[in-house]
Amino acid sequence: MGSVLIVAEIQNGRIREASYELASVAQRVGSASGRSVHSLVAGSGVESLAAEFAKRGGGTVHTADHELLANYNAEAHATAIKAAVEASGADLILLSNTPSGWDVAPRIAAGLDAGFVSDCSDVADDGGALVFERRIFNGKLDAQVRVKSDVVVATMQPGATEPFGGSSDGSVVKLEVSLTADKAKFIETKVAESQGVDLSKADVIIAGGRGLGAAEKFDEVLKPLADALGGALGASRPVVDAGWLPHQFQVGSSGQVVAPKLYIAAGISGAIQHLVGMKGSNFIIAINKDPDAPIFEVADLGVVADLFEIVPALTNAVKAAKG
Ligand SMILES: Cc1cc2nc3c(=O)[nH]c(=O)nc-3n(C[C@H](O)[C@H](O)[C@H](O)COP(=O)(O)OP(=O)(O)OC[C@H]3O[C@@H](n4cnc5c(N)ncnc54)[C@H](O)[C@@H]3O)c2cc1C
């Protein structure tokens, strides 16, 4: 039996939360299938990050410490990952479905002649075979993928799993790897201007659609409910296209994929491109005056009513309940 190798990602000097989500998956699949859990922490000066990762589910953490790894460099990172695969004997390699994951994961799969499954929401051991869950056709179908190759590389959707919560008795070992990067060179990182909206971390999202009718209705009607519930605002694409809210609020196939504990959709019809971004939410309340709106098909609680009556009433009820 092989092992599971997590490729941890470092961002702004810290291991990304998505890597701790990989640790959850690896620990679960590892104990179900008898695979040991290994990780790679590759960067420059990563000792303490590796120790932290070992404590939080990373199993045997291999460190590749080199100045060429200080910033993402496809060539250098791919070399380090291959060395970690050899050192760990991994037959399942997990990366996050992030820009660097998209870039390096297929390279690794091609280099190892391994199978590749991208953007998975889950992996399970089914009587010795690995089964990968992923959504296809813009979320219309859930596919279960079984890979025939002996080694599989998979990228996992951030936010699809809880980060590893237990303690682990992992250890840190140094990976001997000789690195060169002749073809790829790090030049600079350009950070897009952000208004600090990371909907993938919000527990509660109050999303508005075209039914709001105007930009100011977000502030007047939805924001008070979001504030009362300690939640964040979200939006459908027409809202963003109309310039009522910036793109980082958009939920859906061309926006963010979210999975909050509570998602309230007000004045959103429930087009498939929207549903794909929010149907993994734990509890969905839909408010729409059209009883046939498709959003009701995914809602746990549907309210057929005018949002301009229901949302303020709900806001008052939440405030009253909180005292
Ligand atoms: C390639 C592609 C990518 C896309 N990506 C995305 C994406 O990422 N996210 C996304 O959201 N969409 C996306 N779309 C657009 C998507 O197809 C829909 O057009 C969009 O989701 C509809 O947004 P909506 O529900 O706000 O508007 P509408 O479909 O116009 O629905 C408005 C709803 O509000 C209700 N309503 C109106 N007034 C009230 C009221 N007073 N009270 C209660 N209800 C009311 C109406 O009954 C209606 O159901 C994409 C489309 C394409 C082609």
C-alpha cells in the first residue's frame, strides 16, 4: 500500500487554510485505506511552518528548503514534489485547486505518468479503490471518478472540506533535493486590489439578485440583515454586471464557490450557474415571489413572498431575538 502526499501551499508566510483541508481528506482516506500520511512543505525558511503542519494533520512532513522555493516557481516546485513522492512512496498526491495547484498538478501527473482528477470536492476509499467526487457540466451533475492508474494526482476544491481539527503526532524530515530552475524565473507577485471579501470563509451569506432592482437596495435592505446575523453580502452575476456590487461578491460558476452554514438567497432565480456556487451550503433559505423559481429546488426553506417585506421583517425578528 502506498501513502497519501499532501502538497502544502504557503501564502504570505503562512500555510494556506486549504492545505489543512487537504490534511482532513488525507487523514480520513489514510485511515480508511491503510495509507500513511505525508506532506511536503516547500519554501525558504519553512522549519516552523512544517512543525506546525505536522501538529495539525500533516503526518510525516518533508521539508524542501531552498531560496528557489521562496516564491512559487513551477520548475523548482515540481522537482521538489517529485522528490517528496519518491521519499514517501505516495500513490495519491493531493494539491489544492488554486492557481499554483492548477499549474503544477498536471505537470506532476504527466511526469509520473499518473492519473489526474481536478477540482474534486471529496475523495473516499471504496473497498480499496479511490473514488473522487467532482461536479461537472456547470454543476448539473455530480460525477464519481475512479482512476485506473496506480498513481493519482488530484486537486481539491478549497472550502469543500473542514480544515483538520484534531491533533496529530506528525514529524518533520528534511528532503534532500537538488534544485535548479533554468526555464522558470520568479519576477514579482502582483496582488489584485481587494475589498477584503473572502466569501469562502463566511459562515453566513445574504445574497441578493436582480430582484433587488437597484444598487442602493443592498445597503438599505440586505446589509441590515447581514449585520444582524454577522454575515457577509453575496450577489448573483447580473448584480455584478450592473455594477451594483464588485465582482468579489459574485457567487457562482464565474464567481466564488461558497459553502456557508447559512445562505439566504433573496431575489435570485436559481440559474444553474448560480447554484453551482452555493448549493453546497449547509442550510439554504430562498426568498422569491415566483413559486416556480428554480432556487426553491435547492432550498431547505422556501419563502414565496416579496423580499422587500420579508427581509426587513426577518431583520427585525433577528434583532429582537438577540435582545
Ligand atoms: C458562462 C456564464 C457564467 C455565469 N456565471 C454566473 C455566476 O457565476 N453567478 C450567477 O449568479 N450567474 C451567472 N451566470 C448568469 C446566470 O445564468 C443567470 O442569468 C443569473 O444567475 C440570474 O441572476 P438573478 O437570479 O439575480 O436574476 P434573474 O434570473 O433575473 O432572477 C431574479 C429573481 O428575482 C425574483 N424577484 C424579483 N423581484 C422580487 C421581489 N420583490 N421579491 C422576491 N423575489 C423577487 C424574480 O422572481 C426572479 O426569480 C452566468 C451565465 C453564463 C452564461
